[in-house]
Amino acid sequence: MHNLTCVEVCAGAGGQSLGLEHAGFHHLAAVEIDSDACRTLSLNRPGWNVIQEDLRRFSGKAYQGGVDLLAGGVPCPPFSIAGKQLGADDDRDLFPEALRLVEECRPDAVMLENVKGLSAARFAEYRQQILERLHALGYQTCWRILTASDFGVPQLRPRFILVALKPKVFEHFAWPRPAGFTPSVGKTLVRLMAAEGWPGAIAWARQADAIAPTLVGGSRKHGGPDLGPTRAREAWQRLHVDGRGVAAAPPTRDDPVDMLPKLTVEMAAAIQGFPPEWKFAGSKTARYRQVGNAFPPPVAQAVGIQLRKAIEASRSVPMGNLSRALRSWNLRQVAS
């Protein structure tokens, strides 16, 4: 596998970063404004060029002509059903900045992900404005909603993903197919639940035999260390999880076998599709917020692999053309 290059914006705690790395992309830069998330990225990838910067002040001109993919998870509050859905009128809307960076970097491929709410009819005109801008820059585009549970991640988490590609790349692109098997919450977490000797872990895992609802991370201003609003907490309770907070540690051997356990940050990360070796920096609330706001790495990897295939296919010389080129070269050699 040849490493292609990537600039990632709004990188967060590295969910998309990790997925793209596994898909064969080398990060030239990972841009993120949150200090805890930047510490997380540097903790796990010390050699990366992690840039703590407001996206509005970040310039992509230094990467023009030298980056294959521009990717990012621009903030979702302007389109989230949990917010006021102000769209372009929300000062947290960073899609215009992402489009500016596309113009400055001119990558072969662009991948921007957001919440499912962006697909709502009320944002049709806004979506069209985005597409028209990308078309004017010479890209062909497509949107799709991908659900994390289709790619082995044990939670729903539908995400609205925009792919914009130069025409030579677009003709080779295909969306990833669902992976097939997805483990339940119980199977995913049973070892973590039993880590401190809790005798109820196996019985609990049998009861938590379903896919989780979407984790909600919230922001610095809104949302604390719980698993989401009322409806989400009710869904977690049906999985025999107390969604009203996040635990500092797993249940112990002294806890009742029939207790309703809370998730730890490590458990939430497993539900999000992070590998156990990926560590998070900051307080418990800050670490959970990073996890809850992340793009699941397996989904990012699935899309990233398809983007890599399309980019590499666009640069391959067809065998027929290669044969003709070799014959022409041989004739020139003979003539000389």
C-alpha cells in the first residue's frame, strides 16, 4: 500500500484520523481547536503535525498541489436535531471555511462528514450551495448517509458524508459496502465490565444484546458526562446501562450482580469503534466529550479505502495505453 497524503481539519480526538491512517493516508497536518483533543492526537501519534488552530485562521495554501485528500468533520450543532438547526445562520457553521480550504489546497479528493440532520429538507438550498461551489472548483460530488453499525461499530450513529472528487478520480469511486457482522453492546463490553471482578458481567452482557443508540458528546457549553438526552438514556436503560453519567472505573467484585452499570470512557470508546490502545487526554468529562463527538474509525477507514482505490486507479496507466507507449518508445529508439 502506497501512502497518500491527507490534511484533516476539525480532527477531534482522532476517530477519522485513525480510520484514514488505516486506509493508507499519511497526515501532513491534523488541525483542531480543542486543546484536550490536540493532546490526545499528540499522545497517540507523537510524530504527527498537530496544529491547534481555529479553522477560520488556518490557511491551506502551503499544501496546494501536494495533498491528495482534504478531510474533516466540521461542527454539527448547526444541523443537529439536538440543537436549534440554524444551519448557515449558526456562527459555528464551518462549511464555508472547509470550502475555502478546498480552493486553497486543490486536493484530488474531499471527504466532509456531518450529522444526519444536514440531509433534512429544510437544508436543501444550503446543500445545493455547497455543491455548486464545489462544481465551480471542478469537482464532482455525491452525498450518502452511512450508519456505523453497518461497519462493525456497535451503535447506530448515522452520518451524512460528502465526497467531492476531481473527474478523473470520480469515475473510479464507489461507496463502501456494509461489512456484515456487528457485535452487540454486551459482547463488545463484557471483558471491560468484568475487568475488576464484577460477578454480574456475563449475565449483564446477555441482557445487553443489541446495538447502542448514538453516543452524544455535547460541547464545552452544553452537555455533561452523560450518554445523551432523555430518549437516548431510555434506550441505554433498555440495554441495562445507566446513561445518566460516566463511571470513573468498571464495577467491582463487591458490586451487586443485578446493578445497572454506567459506562467508563474506555467503554464508550469501544462502542465508538476505537481500539483499546487509543488513549484520551484530559478530565473524565473532556475525555468522554472527545469520544462522544468522534467519527467512528471503522467507518472512516471504509470510506478512506474507497477513496484511496479511486485516487490510485486514476493514476494508473491502462495496459493498452502502456503497450502503445512502449511500442512508440521502441520505434523511436530504432529510428535513432
